[in-house]
Amino acid sequence: MILNHKDAIEFLVGDADEIGFNRYTILNLHALLANNLLADPTAAGRLRYIAVGNRALYIPPAGDTSAHRGKLRSDLATAAAITDPFEQAFFVMVQLPYLQPFRRCE
């Protein structure tokens, strides 16, 4: 996990001109952070394609559907349009986990 975080930081610093709240950044960060941590190694850096199996009252949208991808695209566009970095971070911190776009680590 520590090496995954190191790789993610190097990605952010090395590609600073390309980094933003966009699909490229989010999927690549997930791929780096989830490397060797998922039961299905092909799921790293990809939107989940299975339903979330939890016992919570909230059930996020189904797997990699057009609605799911559309909501992620909409949330990332909204985040990119927010100019205040604290407000931007708070928005993403709330919206991204709510959507649960990735498979969880096993």
C-alpha cells in the first residue's frame, strides 16, 4: 500500500499539467492505489461493473452502466468548474464515495 501511494504521488507530481478532476486522473489514481489489492486485478483503474453488495440502506447505482458513467462524468465536470480548492475537495470527497464507482479492496 505504501508503494502504491508513492506511485500515485509520483503520478500527480510528474503529470501535473495533465492532472485535473477528469476521468484520466481518477482512473489512473485508482489503478495505482489499488494495484495488487483487488481480488480481480483487471478491476484496478476501471469503473466497477458489478453491483455493490452491502447491507446498508443506501444502494449506489448498478455497475458500469451509462447512467453510472454519466453521473461520474457530471460530478467530475462540476468539480472541475469549482474554483475554490477547498470547496472542490469537499465536493469530490462527498460525491465520489456516494457513487462508489470502483470495486472495493478485498
